[in-house]
Amino acid sequence: MFPLGFYRDKNGVLNVQGIRIDTLSKKYGTPLFIYDTGLMKERYEVFLNTVKNVKGNIHYAVKANDSVNIIKFFGNLGAGADIVSIGEFNKCVAAGIPPDKIIFSGVGKDRNEIEIAIKNNILQFNIESEEELNDIHEIASKLKTTANICLRINPDISPNTHKKISTGEKETKFGIDNEYVFSIYQKLHKLNYINPVGLGVHIGSQIFNFNFFHKAYSNLKTIADKLKNAGFKVPTLDLGGGIGIYYDENKRPDFDAYEKIISDLFLDTEYKLSFEPGRSLIAEAGVLITKVIRNKKNKEKNFIIIDAAMNNLIRPTLYDAYHSIETVKKTSSKEIVADIVGPICETGDFFALNRKFTEVNNNDLLIIRTTGAYSSVMKSNYNSRVDAVEVLIYNGKSYQLKVIDTISDIISKEKIIKFI
């Protein structure tokens, strides 16, 4: 039995499930994303154990990493899916997730997406406005098929996370203001082909102060209780996701504290609960392996230039995000202060600024940790760069997840105009 995740062997070389990382990079090249199914399974089982007392259902948040095989892996463990586009729906179907285990979230579902989802009898729509409800009702009536509707509440809570991933304040585009929830929920009960299934909330990502969860869930429960007391059916509550994970240290989220909150609020209630974890299931299970192209020094700075770039991992420049970076082979070289940067022609193409780091040589391998979520899924081909290879490690073997387009493949998709 090997340790979970990415660990060093007796020679100081990083391994995963008994496979040396340098062996994988030699086989597949760099940049290279590697995902450890052992750690994915462990994180899923921890979360499942956290919500078992309240009989919670887990719906993997596909936006965190939409690889079909990763969706399939969590599906095989028992998870449903939370999606935000019909493209993600199609990936879930390809992964074997039944439509009746798929929740469709997001503010921008267009009419074509809604129609496809209704025809496939998805579990529920988490709707974000009365205008969206009107569209769904019109389409469901035309199809003569019932749509299950959950109202997402905006509780006007700022959860002290990065402003770009905070979704619970009134000034964001997400959810329905508390003051309108009662009237819209009442409307649900009057519409043909509309089935009210409950209320939901999601206040953002990377939340470490769980008091914000308690506040949001308490608000949700209060509204749900009032609706039930008024005679409306509120069978389910969707508690979303958002548990923060640690990018700067190997530390598990405080699932015990989270379990206490949901148990205190919901253990003795009749509500069916659903949860939508993404980052907390997959982030730590993924790493990005990259090769040093060269060192550059000027009067003021040291730069370590690597072959990964912001088109592979945009989080540092988009969110000011920290990722732990190490050498794949342990070294006793002295430390320097350097910027670790990519080759793209943008000053924003960086992974670490003014970081204390071991001196490295050309072709040395580095590992950028905690890149399982919101990394490869946000990739681009900027600067005409091809995608990084992605591999899944399962039962001590590596499997390439997808065929990578060459630059010739990318060019071949363009229609060449004949200019006269």
C-alpha cells in the first residue's frame, strides 16, 4: 500500500501510487497534469461520511474539473453531478451519470439548454430569477413535461473570500433576494408543468470561516420553515459547496466543524439535503509537472522560466492564488529568491513572485501542487500553445485522459479565406 497523493521515495524523488513522477514526465512530456484517484476516493469518502447523518446526497460540481473520466470516477463512487451548462450535461451523460442525478445551476441557462434538460428529465433546475422561471415554464408547457424547480436564495452574505469567487452578496448576479423568495415560491405552486422541490444557497468558494455557512444555512432553513408553515411543500434544501482547501500547506479542511453545523441545523428535520463539492474533492489530487527552460538573471531579479504557462494554470494571475512549488527530485542546492514564470508574452504569466526557491538547472522538473480544480478546466490556446497532457493514476497505472490537438490540428479547424 502506497501513501496517498504525491510523496517522496527513499531517494527523494516524488512518486504517485508507486510510479516515479520523472518516469511519467519522460513518457508523456511536459507540461503534464497528473491526478491521483487514491486521494480523490479518500476525499470523497471523507465528505460522504461528513454528511451521512443528515442523509446528504453529493453532486460533484463539474465546473471544478470536467474531464469525463474524473466525472465517471466520482459517479462510480455514488455521486451525482452539479452542472452549469448543457456542455457539462453532455459530459456527465458520456460519463454515465443518470440525468435524474444531475442538478442544473447557473444564471445563464439559455432556452435551448433548458429544453434539452427538460427533455432529459434532469433532477432539478436551481433557478436564479423569476425571469428564468418564466422561460422554463413556457418551455415545459410546450413540451408538456414537468420541470423540478429549486429557488437559489441570495442571502446577502459576504464570506470573506476572493471577490471573484464570492457569490452570496446582493450586488452579485447570483440568486434571488430574500424579499422575493416567498412570492416566487408561491407562484411555483400555481404553474402547470412546474414542480417545486425546495430552496438552495451557495455563497462562494474557498470559505474557511464556517460561521458563514451557519449563517447562510440558518437563513435558508428559516425561509423554508416559513414556507412549510404556510402550506407549501419544501422537500429538499440544496446547500451548495464552497469548503476551502489549503494551497500553502498539506492540511485537510475541517470537516468535523462542517459536520457539526449541518447536524445542529438539520439532523432532526425532514429536509432532504444535497451538497455540491468540487474543489474539496479534486484540487489536492491534481498536480502540474513542468520543466525548467532556463534561468534568467538581471540586476534586480532572478527568473526561473518554465514550460508551463498561464494558458495551463491561470489561477495565480486571475485570483492572486498561491500554489506550492517544489522540485521533483529533492536537492540540497542553496536557496534564491526568484519569480517562477512561463513563456507567454504577458507580465501576468507567472506562478510565483519573489518566492524563496531552490536553485535549479535547465531541464529540472518542478511540481506545482493542488492543481486538480480550476486549472486544466480553464485552459486556453493563447500564444498558439497546445494543451498540457493529462493523466489519471488508477491502481498503480497511468491513463491518458484525452487526445491533445497538435498545432496542425488547431490550424486545420480554421477556415482559410481566399483574399483577392
